[in-house]
Amino acid sequence: MTLDYPTLASLRAHHPAWRLLCSDNAPLIASFLHRVFIAPNVRTLGVAELAEALEDELYALRRQQGEETFGAGFHGRSMFTRVEAC
């Protein structure tokens, strides 16, 4: 793969990893995945455990950053329910 402008622009528009890095929630997602999977060297985790860990992460961030952080409708459990339905 060449790393010319058209290729990179296409990847940015269509590749999930690029779209994640461009999202407003990239710091949350990257830090959460690192804390849950990379730091403890975990490779598999059940949906319920993952959703609970995300709820805990959101709770801690809201306490640190303010209650409006990630909005009231931003819940880990609902995010993983949507993923399972796909």
C-alpha cells in the first residue's frame, strides 16, 4: 500500500481505526481499551464485564471532569447492546 494523499484520505474516511482516531471520543476509547486489555494483558472479556468496566470508567471520568462529561445518555451497557445486535 502506498501512503500517498488519496490513499490516506480514503483510509481516513472509511477505515474504522482512522474514524475512531478522528472522533471526539478517541481519548476515552483508547484509554479505556488500554486500561482493560493492554495493561492487565487480557485478551478476552465477557460483554457484561466489559460494559461494567466502561460504566466504572464513565463514572470516574464524570467525577473528575464534571457530570456533563459524556452526557447523561452515554452509557456503557447500551453501547454494548448495540454492538451485540449488529
